[in-house]
Amino acid sequence: MTNTVTSEAPAGDAFAPLTASDRCDRCSAAAQVRAVLPSGFELLFCGHHFTEHRAKLEAQGATVAGEPVSV
């Protein structure tokens, strides 16, 4: 089985949409991506920090909702 980071929430287990008050756990910028680790731990990332940590999240089998937006 291959673990991959996807841009969609799993069917039947939809994530709540991110709001303007959701902030990146690394830098407090507006969150663009929600990552949930297999343990159930949730992380929020801005686009920059999601890009930086994407490979590690993929290796850990995280489920990801959202897509970084370029400005």
C-alpha cells in the first residue's frame, strides 16, 4: 500500500472548510491546508510551510484537505 498526500478529504469523512480565523501552526499566516496524520493529530499550514513539509507528511501517510494558493 502506498501512502500519498491528496488534495481531497476522504469520502464520508469530510473536513470542515478552513476559515479566515484558521492559522498556520508554524507561522500564524492564514491556513490554506489541513493535514491529518494517521494518529488523528491535525496540523494547519500556510502554502509555504505545506510545500516545505509535504514530503514528510506524505511519508507519514497524512490525509490533506486544501490546496496552497500562490499570490
